[in-house]
Amino acid sequence: MKRFILDASVTLAWFIDRPMAPYAALVKQRLLHGDRAVVPALWRLEVANGFVVAERRGILKPADTAEILQSFELVLAQCIENSEGSISMRHVIATARELRLTAYDAEYLDTARDQRLPLATLDRGLEEAAAQAGVSLFR
């Protein structure tokens, strides 16, 4: 079993992107076969916002979101866990400044650094920042 930090970009790709990015499909398969994702607290809000935006853009209907959430809650319980640590706001801001990231992306990166876990993301800017910061990517 391997643990890793899961970015919302990968999670949303499972439900919204058509076709699904091959990397997102790989991460999903790894979770279904026993790996565990660790997520910071903001992950839930980012995923929820992604669903709301998809509804506003006509990609999903509220009924689609409700159906997704019903099955997704089972996945949450089985293979996604909340990060135990909390990264200080000062640290997130410093990382965001240093690596030219949003505070949201800095939170994922700092969580990966703090817990010494690889990062799963579809965000190219976050991937580049992870390389600069010495954080490995989940493969």
C-alpha cells in the first residue's frame, strides 16, 4: 500500500473530464487496488466548487452531482484520508511566494513536503513547483 497527497485536479478529472486524463485513470486504479490518498482540508471545498462550476457550465446537472456524490462517499470512506497535520498560513504564503503558486496549490505542496509523501496532480504549474521543492510525483 502506498500513500500520497491527492490534488483536487485529479479528483475532478474522474467525474468531469471526458475523456478522462490517463494519469487520473491511473491514480483512480491505484486507489481501487489498495493505495491511500491523503488530502488537506481545502480539498473538499475545491472538489465541491468544481462540481458547482461544472453545473453552472452545463457539464453536470444537479442530479448528476447527487449521483456522483452518493458513489463517491464510498470511495472517500475506503481510500481517502484527511491530513493529520496543519500547515501554518505563514508557511503556505511563503511557499506560494517562493514558487509562484496559489495558496491552494502551496497547501498541497506543503502537505506533501510535511508528510514526505508524493503528490498526485494534473496541474502542470504545481508539478513544476514540486520538482523545484524536491517533492516527488505519484506514479
